[in-house]
Amino acid sequence: MDCSRALVEYLEGLKIAKETGDMELAAKCCFMAAKCEQDNYYLLGKRDIALKNLSYRTCFRIMKKDYSTTEFYRDALKECGYLSDFVNKY
């Protein structure tokens, strides 16, 4: 399933959460955007060469950099193997 529209909405939610200073909500939006990026990569990356060349997992990078002090991040790290693997590799 193409998650491009959901990705746009989560990124908008992330922007609004950052503007209001709600770091927990921002972390949640960032995580969900990362999951959309991941789904799109596996769905579209197989047939779209341009997508393969784009920076992959940008929202996981943002999450690690900007939201690693949030409670949501700590919980997600325990629950999501993809995030945990990413954090341990990069």
C-alpha cells in the first residue's frame, strides 16, 4: 500500500507539534512518518530507481537526533526492531 499521502500528513503533524513545543507528539509523528518512508521504500523502491537513490530512513535519523530524550522514543526503541537496528548501526 502506498503511504505517500500518510507520510505528508505525518510530516505536517510533526511540523505543527514542533511549533507548539510538544516533543512527545513530534516524536510520535516522526516515528509514523518513518514507518511510511519504510513502507514506501519496500513498495516503490523495487520499481523506482529514483526512490532507491534518495536518502533512506530520513525520519529515523531525525528521530534519533531530535527526539532521543522523549519517553515515546525510549518506548519505540524497545518495541520497534527496525528503529533499534537503525540506532545501533548509525
